[in-house]
Amino acid sequence: MARLKPTFVCQACGAVTSRWAGKCEACGAWNAIVEEAAAAPLPGGASSTTARALGRGRVVVLEGLSGATDEAPRLVSGLGELDRVTGGGFVHGSALLLGGEPGIGKSTLLLQGSAALARAGHRVVYVSGEEAAAQVRLRAQRLGLADAPVALAAETNVEDILATLKDGPPPRLVIIDSIQTLWTSQVEAAPGTVTQVRAAAQAMIRYAKTTGACVILVGHVTKDGQIAGPRVVEHMVDAVLSFEGDSGRDFRILRAQKNRFGPTDEIGVFAMTGDGLEQVTNPSALFLGDREPDAPGAAVLAGLEGSRPILVEIQALVVPSTLGTPRRAVVGWDNARLAMVLAVLEARCGVRLGGHDVHLAVAGGLRIQEPAADLAVAAALVSSLTGAALPVDAVFFGEIGLTGAVRPVSHPGPRLREAARLGFKRGVLPAAAADAAQGTDVSIVAIPTLDVLVARLAA
Ligand code: TYD
Ligand code: MG
């Protein structure tokens, strides 16, 4: 057998090089390259490779697209916020990665999901590499889930886990908490390294595909995504969910970053309580909870996350700058998008903010991606600059173009209905969406171009 040459693997992106370097050529990370022993060839791998080299591959049965199965295509947990994000439940034979910072509540969420599925009669195996079975049991007790028939194992070796899974009745759902703790004897690297995480994830994904069980891998990610592992695994799994939240706050947002079997724009909202995670079915009320009515610089966005309208407050603070280059600080929104709105305000509406520091924040720690927030952001900026609070009963939405035109956005109707439900009386929105208020008692302020809004706010 050929002698194994050492290889160098970037722990941030998984790039393999033959020499050590301070900076990874592939992703630019510093001090992330670590020496790892090269993977030994998998047993059985050699013979099939040889066969292929000789042109004698195994004949695989080709199947058609149709073919009915009796089984329900998905495992529905009954936790509505979780099922919404997965696209209606976990898909059989799929592998899913749940990423998030340590302590955010991944284990709690999966324990609650496992218990719900186990109570519904599905066989669920929860493999914890981080906590002893007794600790998991203790947590289940605290959550009032002790009676749920979830099978527990505290194990980190992949071969042992697979042997255990094959021994009993076949599970429908397997939770691996976490992928960083797993190790396989097939490779020599230490647990947590890219090589180990990749090999272990591969083995578990193969298990999912061959048995039809759904496998959920938990992955810890630090704030800057530095820790080895999950980034590499993201490409291998069918779906990547991330669990986010502010450590200072109680609510958590579950978001799909990638999903082969469902949408990626849905979010699930939970609140961490003393009794575990509670589903938040009315997130708007939560995000608007601590509003101050007469504060300048605050505008309510009638936003949309996936199919669900969510109202959230956008806060801006505009102050004269003492710096040569004024500060632009954004939390929960896109920096480039803020720069664009500022440029349009300056060029098309004569609002000069070049000498001001601008701070923008989405209240409650929500992260907004849709351009519909442009109009609310512009309103908040102008309100902070003039010091005049916006009407407390108004919601805003609309995309701003470079010409200053306010463009229509998707689903104005649901946005306004949600606003009406929460007691808002005015909708400031693109002229093209003016008839969306039909059937609600929201009165419309149609804004064709941004300078019209600025003029109204200055009046
Ligand atoms: P955990 O699920 O262990 O996080 P992760 O698996 O992502 O590392 O959750 C840890 C935090 O959640 C911990 O700081 C305590 C808190 N927590 C509660 O507030 N209430 C609860 O009922 C539970 C189980 C945890
Ligand atoms: Mg955990």
C-alpha cells in the first residue's frame, strides 16, 4: 500500500493543499490550515475502483420517475414553526444540517421535535455526543417530555452508531448532536477537523439514503462561521437550517438556508422559556412589543418572510459626524442597500446625509432581506434627521429604484391585512399597490416617487 502523504486542510473551507501556508488561497482565512493524515482508502473501495478501471462496472437497475409508495412522504412533527421551515415535515431518506451558535437552543429544539414524533408513533433515535444520556433525560424531564419514547444513545464513533442503528427496529428519524463530536475509524484525523467531520457526515448521509431514515446533523457555528465542519457539510446535505437569535433576548428564529424539498424563505419563530422553546404564532406582536410611540427615527415595516407577513420596527439614528468618513452601521439589514437608499435620498430628494453618521437597526434582532424595506428605511432616516416622529398608526413598504421611483413589491394584500389586524390605520406604499387595501380599514398613502414621501414628511 502506498505510504500516506500528509495533506494540509483549511479548517474554514476544506480546501486541500500539499504545503502549509499562513493564509488559505481558496477562502482567504488566516491560520486555518492544519496538517491532517490523508484518508485511508475505504474498505471495498479499492476493488470497485479496480473494476471500474477495467471497464467492468456493476450494472445498476434504472428506475422510472413514477412509482407509488404507501408511506407518507414526510415526517410531520406537529410543531408548526418547525414544519413550516422544513417545507411541511422531514423528508424520508434525507439529511439535514441544523447549524447555530453554541447555547442557542439546537438540542432543545430537536429534543422537542423528537419527542413530538416519537409520541406520534415514529421510532426516533437521539444520539448525543455532547451530553450523557442521563443529562439528555434530565433535560427531557425539565421540558415535560420524559414520557416520550425517544431512544437515547451517548456515542461518538460512527461505526458504533451505525451498528446500533442497524441492530434495533429501523428508526424513521436519527438525530446526531453534534457532527463535530463524531469520528470514524476510516480516517486518522482528530474529531472536529474538516476531514473527520466530512467523513462522518458522509457515512451518516449514506445511512439516510440507503435506509430511508431522516438524519439530522447538529453543527455548531461561531459568529464568524470559523469552526471546522458545518460549512463543508452544507454542500453534502439536502437541507441546511440555521437557528439564530440574540443571546440577550429570548426569541429564536429558525431559517432554511438551503432546502432541496421546500422553500428557503420561510422562518419559524420560537421563544426560549424556562420550559423550553415555545412556538410564536404571532411574531408581529412580539417584534412590535416594546415600541415607543413618539420616538423619531422609527418606522414600521409591513414585511413578508416567506408566506407570512411580519410587522417589524426599523430604527434609524442620524447624527452629525465628527469623523472624516461618516459611520454607516447596520444591524439586521443589508449595508449596500442602505448605501443605495442614502444615495437616492441625496441625489433625487436633496436630503444630504454625507456629513452624518447613520445607524440603522431592525428591532428585535430580526434579519430582513427583502427590498420592500427600502421605503420604511427611508422614512426612518428622514424622521430621525428632522426629529419628527412618524405617525404611530402607519406601516410602510415599497422598493426604491435608483431613479427614486417607488416600485411595487409582492403580496401587498397580506401585508396590509396583518397591519389592519394589529390596529394600524395607514399604509404608506407604492402607488401601484394602492388597491391592495380593499377589504381592510387601512387608508392608503400612495407614494409614486421617494421625493413625494420626503416632501410629506417635511410638511
Ligand atoms: P441548548 O439546546 O443546549 O443549546 P445548543 O444545543 O444550541 O448548544 O440550549 C441551551 C440554552 O438554552 C441554555 O443556555 C439554557 C437555555 N434553556 C432554557 O432557557 N430553557 C430550557 O428549558 C432549556 C432546556 C434550555
Ligand atoms: Mg446542544
